[in-house]
Amino acid sequence: MSQVPEMLERVGRIVGDVRTNTREFRIILDETSYLAVDDLVVVISDIPGLNNPLATYGVVIESESTYEGVTYETDVRRIADSGVLPAELIRTATVAITRMIPEIWTAPLAGQIVHRATGVARDLALYVDDMGRKMPVGLAPDGSPIFLDLDFFDGTKGGHMSISGVSGVATKTTYAFFFIRMLTGARHLRENADKYDAVGDSLHNTRVLVFNVKGQDLLWLDTDNADFTDADESGWTALGITPTPFQLVTQGASISDLKPGIPTVSFWSPPQEGTPEDLVLPQADRTGVSPFYWTPREFIDSGLLSYVFTDASDSRNQLQFLLERIQSQLQRWAVDLADGTGAVVLRHPNEHEFIEGKRVPVAPRSGEITINSLESLKNGIRYFIDPDEIEPHPDWVGSIERGTILAFIRRLEAASRINRLGKLIRVGTKMSVDRDLATVTVVDIHSLHELAQRFVVGALLKETFEEKEETGSRTPLSVVVLDEMNKYAPIQGESPIKDMLIDIAQRGRSLGVLLIGAQQSASRVAPDVLENASIRVTGRLDSAESERSQYGWMLPSTRARAKLLKPGTMVLGQPAVPLPVVLKFPRTPWATRGEERSVSSAEELFSGLDSSLSEDIE
Amino acid sequence: MTSDLSDLSLSISSWDPAYGSAVDFREFQESDQQSLDDSVEMNSKNWEPIHGNIIDAPPEILFVDGIQRVEARLEIYPPEFEVPQLALWAATGAGAVRWNRKERKSQFFDLTHRRVVVLPKGIEISHIERLKRADIDFEICHARGTEFSDLQNEVHAQMAELEVQIVRTTTNSSGNMVIADGRIRSKHPPRTLGYVKSHERRYLSGRPAETVPNLDIEQRTPIFLIDGQYPRYSWYIRVGYVPKGNKWQGIARLEVSAELELEHAIELADISAVVIPIAAPPLYMDPRAPQNLVPIAALERELRRGLGDPELLNRKLKVALHEA
């Protein structure tokens, strides 16, 4: 270790007027050197009694300057204006210790020479040598990659990631996708094993599910970014990835012309009411988006009724009890219609006919309600639990009070309106989100009512999680990106989505279901979800937010700085490195907003027209 | 614990080392009889303030000063002596501030420190052999007598010697103006200005004495000659005002060797009247403001800092003499 500093740049010495300790020390800088916040340093001390020199690594957390020999504040005039007062301009830096080698927790010695940690020393300062599988997740100020120990994301030693930051600067989702691009570029990394360690097979066939909740921001992952510069390109090159947008894959399209090594993306959106099924978005300029919905059959089989009642206030015991009862009765009673469109009728289980253990599809009898939409499902349920003239069916309601039944119907009624959940449940050929189609599955829910958004998120999370529960295999990994975590897993209240998110947070690690949760304020997210995230990332924080205990993993100086972070700069906390690291990430080669799309001249000609058109429709 | 007798012959006096050393002896050192000629530049009957100017002022002005500190009083008591003899362990320092008026920048330079053990007359160096155990470098010199004041005078002389050395080296870089704190002595190079901030001695009377309090900033009195063992030209300037104070406050006196041509002295006097007030501190900054010039105060502070912690030194000496 002692030979390392000889190649390194000397920047100063540890000051002698304050004590060093095992957390911090201060440096007086040499006249020709500088240190910026986030720079890494190393100090070698010969500790009495230790056979080998002690190497102390640290990161600069503050940079300071003053005149030495100044007693009064106005002295500066006599120093700088008339110049009669001799004083020495000094520059100092405060360093937080990140590591000691050997691990003998002893303060570095006052007066020791401090070197800038570059190359091997820099990796040692950031524990890169300790990382099982390192993956670049950002750039240091000097442009070199900052690594993450993948073992702490993919479930080997830890899992999940939590991203916090104020909204509007679009950094949370952008970083999440930057991260996903690094993650799915693993194949590429493996090919360049000489540059980075092999990341391993766990990332092979990784599937990412993401919900687009704001505008159409995530629907341009396959489109070039007009603002992408050469500087951004070199950033990506330093990270070992050739910057390209994701490759679009549509349902039924040939995948033979896909380029290898570039992750794919598929877009999904609920169909617009009264339009052909393939026109799923109001904007005509976004093509290649597949529609998705659930048939009544799928709705009943998957028990999706729970996700209709996702409001925290719906969690009253009686209502939940009734809901579970109705759910199981639906599963018992529902028989497919013979037309094969996914419609069902509710018929008493004793009257079901079976061939080889399967229910035989039927034609509806007179008086039976054909369930082909949420509206008709509501009517079907109502027929059993709140019929007009006869008593409710005891199998369906048990001894539940009428008030609860009415509350249930009221909620179901509200939800089944066409502009809420209505359009998500319809009959037709199977149109579900195929998460195996592409690496990244973007489900657009931004135009849906909040109730419907929750429903889609809940239904797809359940599907993802149950699939992994069934296979019991951690790989291939299934990553879920969920923005507005505070909405889905709030700190207070109960909801089926929250329960599932907590379940994923706790068990997903071993099942290979990994959550990338994003939120404006971590303080409003359920602690169970937050605390299970091994990787923590924050962008700019609201100043009140940054003081909260959820950010205790950051240093006080980092917290102060988090209020001022610019887009493209994040703070990363990971178990492998005991200190938060500030990193930058290059602009993405894909557009993160519609305005960033690079358009060809012909398209440009009509672009004004398009946008005015889309505004009208919206 | 067995010690040979010579070990017992040296100890540290439990007196506070600073006791009795606070006297500023600069002024009474040259208390020779002096005669005064107050009409060398202007007839004393016509004395009135003269405006200074800095047309010929050099770009660099140097301030030189020295400090002294008695750090321990040693008692030497060899068997052949009837009573213990006193010696002083002292530290001196001297240095300069180079004020570049054009660049508006001041810098310390030639900061020199020296530790010295002053032995009374007749005491052998061998008696203080044990001091070397403290592992601090020091020089040894002898006082002219055996009294405490003799020892103190020798410490002062050592400091003055150091200061003169600094002045000599700085004056070599010609063209600059050198201002030494306090009176000048024969050992100073002739161009050196002495800056005297206190007025313990009355030089002028009659009209010349009345002229002094009426000086304004950038004005000076006419030059007068102080004749004696070492003849010097002298003049008063105003460095600042003390609001509601008496009019002699804020006045400083300068002197320069009379070996210099009078013309040359006049030139220096003119420059000093304008330049020195710039370096005067505001009242709140220094108890000795405005006379105690900023660069000199800073220099003293820096020199004192360089002497190290007196408590620490005392501890080292005690360990060396009494515990080792």
C-alpha cells in the first residue's frame, strides 16, 4: 500500500490545529493544488506500533478558505485593499473517512501528506475491490465510472432501489432508466470482460415492468434524443455502453431484424373507447403501442376485484370480508360463454358440466346475466347480494349487514364507469400485457383515472409476483419501476397494493422481483418498503425533506448539498460503500419527453399541426 | 533515585518567568545627556506643520521589529556558591513585513527566532549542561553583571542584535524604505527610520511644542536634531485621531541617523508623513491604536506565535531538570 502514493499527486497536509479522528480530518492545501467536494484522497500514516503503514481513504465533503492572521472581519480591507496587513491566504478541505487499510480504526496522523486518490487508490477509497460484481452506475467528477455492487441489487445480498427527489426535474425516472440501461447492457459488459468484471448470468433475460404515469414521457424510449451531445456520448463510452435508444418491439412483429446487444422495449396502453383496438393513444404520432385489457374471465380468475378497492379508506374489515366472499363466489360460479371472447355467466356450481376436469362453456339461459364488462359484472354481483325483490343469496353475503353491502355496490358502481375502470374490462381476443415480449415493458396509464391506475398497477404487480412465486426461481430477474411510491405504499393506511409492495419488498429479493421505487419524499413511504431497499438514490431534495431521518444515510454536508443538486446529479448510497457518493449520469440517448425527440424535417413540417391536434383531443 | 551533586545545581525558579520583565527598557537604555537643535530645517520661531508628499516614495516599505520573552528563571547553585545565582532562559525573535504599495500586498519575511540562556557574569557554561536534556536548541551568552536587570538587559540586547541583523539584510535590497520599531541605534544602517510611538521624553518646548498637537494627517513638524552619543534627526507626524482624546494622542515620532544629509532626511520625513498613517489601525483594533501600526502589530503577533507555547516549553524544561 505504501508504494501507491508515489504515483499520486500531492495536494496538501493534514492540519495540526484540530484533532484528526476516525471520521474526519482537515487538509491544508498546497499553494498549487486544489480539492473539490467529492474528490477522493488518501493519506499514509506510520502509526507507532503498527508494522505496516496505515492507508486512510476519504472523500472531500467541504472546501474552505480564509486568511490566517485575521482577528477582525474588517481586517480583510487592510489585507486586500491597502495591503498593510500581512496575512496568508489559506485553503483547506474537510474529508470524511471512507476506509482504512488495514482495517485498524486509528486516526490518520496530523501533518501527514495527503494525496489525490486516483486509479487504484480511487477504487480502494470506494471499495470497488470489495465488490462482488461491479456495475457502473454513474460518473465521478473526473469522468471515471462509479460502481455499484450488483449483489446488493439483484437479490444476492440485497435488493431493490429507492429513488427520492423533488418532481419536475425529471431526474428520478430518468435515472431509473439510465440504471436499467446499464443493467440490461450487462450482455455488452460481459463481452467487454477485460474492461469490467463479468456481471454474471443473473441479468440474462431480465424483464422490466414500468408504468408511465406522467404525460407520454416514457413512450419515447425508442426515439433518439435531439439534445444528446458528444459529451454525453463520451460519458456513455466511459461507462462501457454504446448509447442507443431501446429497440421497439410490437406484438406479432418479426424480431429477426432486432440488433443484438441493445435492449428492447414494448409499449402498452388501454384502448380508447369507441376506437379500433389498435388505436390506443390519442396522439397519432406514437405508433407501435399495443392495447391491453382484461376479459371478465381473466378478471375473475386473477381475483382482480381486490384491486378495484384500493383506496386506503376501503380497508374496513366488513367490506374486505364481503369482497373476499364475493371474489371466491365469482370464481366458483363463473362459466365461460361458448363464443370464446372471455365473457362469462354466473351459474350455480352444481349446474356446471365438466369434461376432463374442465368446465364446459355454455350459452346464457334466459334470466342469466352475461358478464362482458365491468358494468355487467356489477349487475351480476348485485343480482346476488342486493336483488330488487327477493332476499340476497346467502352463499354470497353470509351475515353481512346491508349497509356494508350497499357501500360495496356504491364503490363498485363508481369504479365501473367507463371513464374509470370500465374500459379496462372488455370482451374480445386476449389482450394482456406480454411482459416477455421485450426487455422493458412500458405500461401507459397516464390517461387513466387514479382508480384505474391503481387497478392496473395492482393487477400487473400481482401477476408479476405470482408468476415468480410459482416458478420459485430468482432468475431471470423481474424488475418493477414504480413512481409515486408514496401513493401506492403510503406510510399510513392499508390497501391491497401496499400489502403486495411490502410483500415484494420483503420476499421479492429471494424471488427475483426487484422494486425500483421512486417518490418525492421518502418520509411518506411505508418504512417496510423503504427499509428493504439496499440501494438508495436521491436527486434534489426539498429542504425540509432533506432533514428527515429517512435520509440519515447521507452525511450532513451531503444533505445540505442535496437541496442544490442539478438534474443529472444524484447521491448514491449502497451497502458496499459506507458513505454516500455523489455521481453524475450522462443525458440519455433516448428522448425522456416528447419535446426531446429528434424529428426528421418532414415530420417537423407537421409537428406544429400534430401538437395542436393533440391538444384538441386532450 | 541517586543523583550526583552537580545535578542538583540547576533548577527552575518557581517565580513566574514574566515577573519583572514587563518593563520596557528601550527608552532608558540611552538616557544620555542630550542637546537639541530645533532650527535645522526651519527657525523654531516660525515652526508650523509641513505637508508631506510621496512623489519619491519607494514602492516597497519595510517594517522591522523584534520581540523577547523570558520563558524561565533558572537557579544555579553549585556547591562552591553561597547563594543561588539567577540565569534566564529567554526567547527572542525578529523579522520584517514587506509592504508593496503598488501591489497592495504585505508579506512576512526573514522571521527569525532564537532561544538564549543568559548566564550571570562568572558562571560557567558547564553548570547548565543538563538543560540539553530538554532537546531544545539554545545559545548561551553572558550578562555584564549578576543582577536580574543585567540579565534582562542582555536579553534585550540579544533581541536588538537580531533586529539589527534583519534591518541590515533588508536594507541591502536598495531603494526601499525601512522602518524599525522604536529608536534607532548606532548599529542600524543610516537610512533606517526609527518609529517611536510613545512620548516618554519631552524634546520640544515653546512654539515647536505647540506645533505638534496641531498636526493633521499627512503633515509633519520641521526636523529637529537630537544631539548626543548618537546624533539623530527627528520629526513628529500624525498617524490618526483619537476622538475626544487629547491632541497629542495619535502623534508618533520618527528619527533617522544624523549621518544622513539633511536633504535626504527631509525627503524621508515627507514620505513618512503620508505613508505611515495608511498603516495606522482604527481605534478598536488595538489598545495601542492608532500609533501601533498594523504591519508591526501583525509582525509581533506572528513572531510571538513562532516562539511556541510557553507552557509547553516550561513543561519540557521542568521534565528535563526535575524528572528525567
